[in-house]
Amino acid sequence: MKLHYKLFLAFGSIMAATLLFVFIYIDVSFNRYHLSQLKNNIKKQSISIRHVLSNFSTEKGSLEDFAHQIGEDLSLRITILDHNGTVIGDTDLSHKDMLRLDNHIERPEIQDAIKNGEGWSKRFSTTLKKDILYYATPIIVNNKKAFLRLSIPIEKISLISEDIEGALFVSLSLVFIATLVLGLLVFHIISRPIRELASKALEMASGDLTLKFSDNKNDEVGELGKALNSMRDNIKSKMEEVVTNNSRFEAVLMSMFEGVMAIDLNGNIILMNTALKEMLHIKDTNIMGRKPIELVRNINIQNIAEKVIKRSDGVLSLEENLLMPYNKTLLIHASPVVKDNDVFGAVLVFSDITELRKLETIRRDFVANVSHELRTPISSIKGYAETLLDGALSDKDNAHNFINIINMEASRLASLINDILDLSKIESEMFKLNLEEKDIKDLISTSIDRVKQAIDIKGIKIENNVGSLKVKYDEALLGQAVINLIHNAIKYSDSNSVINVYSEAKGDRVVISVQDSGIGIPEKDLPRIFERFYRVDKARSKDLGGTGLGLSIVKHIVQAHGGDVSVESVEGVGSTFSFYIPLKK
């Protein structure tokens, strides 16, 4: 209900109560006044009648007739009683009726008249069957004591009161209606500024902070307008501050590399940043209010979330391997959110350490493989050297053979160390390419010439089908990669076979391929062929003098040029190793 209607109802209720009080007060006061005036008139009339009766004599007629005559003239009932209380005259009764009347000496008004000189009484008359007002006073008639009693029906007084009450009710009703109409109009006008303030306040509550409240009045409405304007400015300032802080927080949160999840005291998710969604491959947009296990099917993550909200201090850590949908290793730190020693929730920070663990595995494997690869030649060198020192030097035939073996193992050791150093140099952060724009065909021709001796020894034919194309590359490094691929093809190809080196331009890159018709590579080994020290046939590779680092060096050299490597092979048919580099670097 609107304010002016409330004020109108309150005012109407107060007005109705006030006018009702006024009506009752005036009615009661008027009735008292009218009764008082009536009594005064009756007393005055009684004085006149008493004066007339004092001069009455039986010669002028009977007392009964005299009472009738006076009663008709004054429109009153007049009763005359002797000093014993017997009715001797009455304006409303015949002589026979008077004879049947009881003695009136005990009537209240008569008793009061005897005691006080006058008496009043109001009661129901059994004779006239009406409520009557009586007035009695002592008189002298024919030199005898008597009583004069005047009476008037109460209904005459009530009729007068009803007429006055009706007029008063109509008057006050008209005043009430007119006041209500004027009050409604006045309240509507007075409450208009308040309604305008309320309307603008609702618009402001809905988010419109551009509104200005009227504050030019020197009253409470003006003060309220000033207060609302001040509140609007404060809210606007606070909202801008909150938006700025939220934007900063969101920017920091969304730009974090680590994944962040916040949960409430019930373990429901209330926040998750983009990094975590991408880390866990969550595509569902409806994540708020759900349990972690509903999004990530991992009981350990759910357990750490439940445990941390039961703690008020400390951080829980967990390293978890996820197999679905992708193989990942996550490091999770969970910490409760505490305020005034009460836990309100928790924050879980997820770090993807998959690459770190992979690098650690590679490092361990590298150390183990290097140790293994170094142990064999060193053991051979040490063994044959000790044999020579123990006296084998005198046996020239065996001594010469031992020295050849020591030389071969030393060469193999030197080759392994050189490959390790080359690989370490390429992976170094300080490593820089010496790029020059040259014809890729010249690089292939030079590389083939450098392996000519190995080609001739094995009787293999190499076909150079690389076209002329200008490319920016590091001649020394890329040449080493090409030589490694050709050497690899020579080692695993049969005599009198053909190795085909060809090129192909694809968009903004050039693809160089080395195709052989050798023993091929099993399909299960293809994904790992470019790993350090990985060999398909370890026994044969060792016999052929490989270190297991050649293809890994090729991969790192090509990647340093912004390209990548690939292999296609069918076991028993042959292999094709390819790498591509961009035309512009």
C-alpha cells in the first residue's frame, strides 16, 4: 500500500474517532443542557401554578377541573395531592380513575419534596405505561398543605434529542467526508516528492547509479534526497572499487599458469580458473556448486578437498597421476581459508608437473644410458691395457690386435662423448644458430660427399633428388643432421641397395626426406625412435658402432631451426626419415 493511502487511512481513522467523540460529547452535553433547561422551565411553571392554586377556592369550581384547565394550557400533566398523598386532581385522569390510584406519599419525588422542599424523579409509570420525569413541590390549597407534581414523558425529550442528533450526525458526516477528500488530495500532493524518491531509489537499486535525487527542499524530503545522493556516490565509488579489485583478481587468477579451485565449507566448488579447466580438460560450464569428484573422476582429489576443510592450519600436498582423459602428473597443494579461527572453505592449487617428471625420467635414463655406454668401452680399454701391462706386449701379434681394439673402443668413446657434447650444446639456452640464406641442394650435395667413403665401402648408391631452393639454415648443424640420417640409412641397408634423398616444398616450409630399402623399423618402436640411446636392435646397433644419439641429435637440430622430424617405416621394406624447416626463419 502506498504511503499517501496509509496516511489517508490513519488520518481518516483519527478524524472518525475525533468526530465520534465530538458527536458523543455534544449529544451528551446537549441532552444535559436540554434536561437542565426543561427542569428550569418546569420549576418556573410550578411557581406560577403554585401561585394560582394559592388563590384557588371551591367557589371557582372543582380542583380537578382547575388542574385539567392548567394542564391543557401548559401541555403538562399536573397532579395535585393532599398532604397524605391522596390524588385530588390530575389532568390526564378522570375522577373514577383517580379513585383507583394508590396513595403517592411514598413516591420518591414526594419524599424529596417533604424533606428538601422539592423533588425530582424519573421512572416508568404503570398508569401511563411510559417513562416519566416527575417534579414535586409543597403547595397551599384552600389553606391546606398539599403537593403539586408536574410530569412530562421522557419520549418528548428523546424526540427532541433525536432531531438534534440527526442534524448533528449529518453535519459531522459532511465535515468528515469533506475533510477526507481534502486530506486525500493534500496527502497525495505532500507525498509526491517521497514517491519520486522511492521510484528513483528502486531504479538505483536495480543498478542505475546515474540518477540524481532532488535535494533543493528545506525539509526532511530535501535532507533525504541529499542522503540518497551521498549514498549513491558512496555505492558508486565502492562498486567501482569492487569491480576494479575483481578485475584485477580475475586477471591475476585467469593469467596464472597454475590451476586454482576454491571450495566452500560443504566441499562445493565456488571458483575454478581457466588454467585448471584446460589442465583437467573440463568443458562443462556448469561447475559452481558441484563436488570435485563430479568433474574430475579421481577419489584422491576429492579426499584432499574433504580433509583440508576440516583443518584450521597447515597445507596438504598430493602428487597424483591422472590417466583419463590424458596422462598427467599433478602436484596439488590444499590450504584452508580461515578467518577468526573459523574455516570458511579451502583453496586447492594444481601444478602440472608432467614435463618435469618426464624430464627427471629422461635425466635418469640419460645418466643410466651414458653410464652403460661408457662402461663397455672403458672396461674394454682397461682390460686390454692391463693385459698388455701384464706381459702381452712381448707377444707382438696379440699386442697389435689389442692396441687396435683399444683404439677402436677409444674412437667409439670419443664419438659418444662428441655426440653427448653436441646434444648438450644444442639444448643449451646459450646456443644460437648461425643462419645464412643458402641453397638447400648444395647442403645435401656436400653431405653426400662427406659420407662417400662409407657409401663406396658398402657399395650403396645414393640418388640426390633435392631441388634448388633458397633457405635460411645453419650449414654446420643442418649438415650434421643430414649426414646422421644418411649414415643411419647406410648402416641399416644392404649392399648394392639405393638410398633416395629428395625434397618437397609444402606451403611455407621445405621437407627433406632420406629413404632407404633397409631392414625397416617395427611399428611399436616408431614412437620412441628419436629418444636418446633408444635402439631397435641393441646387439646389431652395437656391432654397427652406433651410440644411440644420432637421431636424437637430428631431432634437436631440426627443432632448433623451427621444424620437426617424422618417420615412416615398414619392417623388411625400408624406412623414410623426413624433416621440415620453414622457408623463412
